[in-house]
Amino acid sequence: MTYRSLELGISAIQAGNLSEGARLLRIAVKSNELTPQLRATAYLWLAETQSDPQHKRACYNEALLADPGNADAERRLSRLLASQLPPMPDSLPEQTPPEPAVYKPPPATISPPPYTPQAAAPYTTNIAEHIVGVFNGPNGPGTGFFVVPQAGLLATTRFVVGGSERLTVETQPGRQIPGYVVRAFPDIDLALLRVEYGPGTTLPVTPLPRVPDGAALLVAPYQRAIARGSQRPTKRVLAAHWIPTDFAAWDDAGGAPLFDSNYYLVGMATRDTARNSGHYFGLHIATIRARADAYLEEAQVENRAYCASCGAGSKAGVMGFFYCETCGSVMSTARHVQRYPVPQAEALYETSRIRCTRCGAQAGFHGGRCLRCGQPPDTRPL
């Protein structure tokens, strides 16, 4: 019966009766009798029953979930995502898009609907390949994009990663890899992740140090609708790295790339908002690139451990000591071990602070408690 519903649904679509075909296909995909290949085929036909891009994308994703190796579903989804991005200006250097994958039909008599590739702008697919999803963070799904593709370095927001040290990065639907936070800058809501993957190219970057007042902006979150807005003129004196926008909300936890009207990368969507209006700010790409380059230069000279509490690189963590020399927090590798004063580590910490009488640390005090051991100072007479 399930196989019959699938056949009748496809026949109805071929005859032009889209609503009846969709009804029959929905019946078929609810059954557990379909093989993964036939279930993917059913969703590919179901995508043809409506012209709404969101509906098509959902169907393509379901096809990939059923049959992750389905080349036809991957190609259709890639084309759909690329078609939602605007064409790049003619002045950009032209690149040859990759050859489309060859579709191999599943071992069944039912084939997917015919597919005719649409012409795409040279840079359109490349833009989509530079945008990734960032999952398993404390504040919900976010977006990231490559800033140094050869090194596999991604930019997203500190809000997205929170205090996590490892997250899931989705380079395309169904293709997930681990991403490791290597540095964070809470003052500008920036985090850098490293992955074992890179597109091999960089997005074209704006040459302007600031976004002009009222300039058109486009934000492209991962697998969500692209939104349009503009730079918001303000009387406040802002640091050059902030881009005030008229966006009142992002579709995810942040980290999406911001483009200008010529489709050059100008920055990243952050969760920082104006106190008097609730509009969001973007972070300029020049600042992102500067912080990424500084990290890479540092990594070539010496190895440092990532402190999830403050986002800094810690020499103490690499040397096996317990506390970050920047913020005094316990390193993640020392959270579940017995900690004790280590005289050799004192050279890494500030010597001008009062020493804790309980643990001997000079990390400082906050709220009357040591930043190392968390205990109040021992005030008993000697």
C-alpha cells in the first residue's frame, strides 16, 4: 500500500495534480516500509508540489536525512541555497564553479523528478560554502563563517559559544564536524573556532574602514532567510569596529556575515544592542581579521591553552598549572583534580595582589572570596 501511494502520488504530480500528489506522498513517507532511497525520492517529488523555497529546503533536508549520500538531494539543496544569495558584482574575479555531482538513481523503478540546473553567478555558490551552522552552544543555534580558510578558522560570536570549548559545526546539511574554540574576545562579542576543513578561498572584503551612514546591509544566517536592512546613523560616538544597524532581531544566536550593497563582506552580526533603541550592532570585518591574524601569529610562536572563562590563551594551562593567569579561573583540565599551591607558577601571576592565606594564590579577590580557591581569607590570628 505504501509503495502504491508513492507511485500514485508521483503519477498525480506528473499529470499536474499537485495537491493530490502531495497528499499521497505524505501518506507514503509516514510509513516505515520505504527504503531510505525511496523515502528520499518521495521527498524530492514532494518538493516539486510547491514553489515556496522554505518548503523545498525542508523537503531536501528530509531527503538527506533519509539518504545522506543522495547526490541529487545535495545538488538541489546547494542550488536552492545559492539562489537565495544575490549575485556578486561583475568587477569581482570570476571563478569556475565545481562540476555538479553525477546522480545515480536508487535501485528501484521510481526515479526522482527531472532536474534542470539553473545558471548561477560565479561567486554565489562560494558564498554559501563559506557560511556554516554552529550548534550545541548554550544560547541556541548560531552561524559562523571562514576568515582564514587555509587554517580552517571560523568567526562567530562569544554569545554563540558561551563557555563551551567544543561545538558542532555544520558545513552543509547533514555534514557535521567538531569545532574547537581557540580564542574569544567578550569585549567585542567575537569567538574564533578551528575546524579540520576550509573552502580554500576567502570572501571578498570591503576596503572601507567604516560602513557609510544609511548604507544597505544584508545578513545571511546559516539555512535561514536572508534579511535586508541598513546602517543606522547615530549621534553616539562609537568605536570604529562597531556597525550600528536597523535590525531589531537576528534569526539565530548571531555570527552571520554582513554584506554591503555590492555584496562585499563588511562584518558579523552580534548580539550587542543599542541601549536606547534595541537595534543590533555588527562587528567590522577588519577587527575580526586583525584578531584572527594575531591569534595565528601567536600560535606559530608558542602553544597556549584556551581559557573558557575569559577567552584568553593561557601559558599556565599548557604548563599543567591550575589557574588562568589572565582571569584567575580554574582551567578546564584542572576542574576535577585536587589543586594546591605551585610555587613555580607564581611567576605567571601578578605579584602586586594580596596572597590568599588559604591557598597561597595571588589571583585576587572578588566579593570577599579568592578567585582561585573560592574561599574567604583566613582571618584567624596566627
